[in-house]
Amino acid sequence: VCRRFHRLVARNIVPTGFTKGNRTLEGLPSTYTESDGEADTLEIRLEDAPSHLEITLFYTVFNGYDAIARSALFMNSGGQPVKILKALSMSVDMRRSDYDLLQLSGAWARERQVCRRPLAAGMQSVESRRGASSAQQNPFVALL
């Protein structure tokens, strides 16, 4: 995206409110609920008028679970193509240090093997350099 977008987007925040239920990600793996009463979703729209780019952030809280799902939707309402160079995931600062990090990795015919380890000081990351999720690395992490 153009360099100015990152600076301008923080000044153009449009809270759109809460909705009942969970937003499904068409064509992508995602969390789901059986009924709308099982989750609440906060939507926040970030706008950059010069580039005509909007990003809607979705934060879903699942009732009865200590879990939040996050996703982003990029919309180009301008006439020019926009190239997204990078869309970073989130970072969380933790006050306690007695958590375990759970992730899913694997190989062909051994998908989604549970890997659990103590959360250590410093940066923790789960990544794949293939450009897509795969049997080797699934884009999932949980703190226990």
C-alpha cells in the first residue's frame, strides 16, 4: 500500500458497532457458531480517503470461552488497483509469564499435530514461508 496509508489510517477510525454472531470467512478456514447468540463481533472500519482504501477489522468474542477471533477485510473503492505489500498479524503484551503456547504443525498425512511449549520471554511466532497454510504449518496459536 502507499506509504502514507499507514500514517493516515489511525486518524480515520469509524466504529461501526457490535453484531450478534460470528463472521464467516468465505473460502477460508475460520471459526463458527451454531447460533448468533454464541458470539458477539465488534467491527471497526479504518479509512484512507486519498487511496480509497478501507479496512474493516472484526473482533469476535465467543460467549463461555476465553477466546477472541480476529480478521480483516480490505476494500478498494477507488478506480486504481492497490497492491497490499504486507498485512501483519497482531501482537499482545502479557503481564503474566506462566502460559503455554499451543500451535499446530505437521507433515503430509500428519496434519495438525499439537505442539505445546512454555511461553518464553521475547517474541513468539508461527509462520510459513510458502505463502499459504499447509500441512506443515497451520495459522493457529492458543495461550493456555
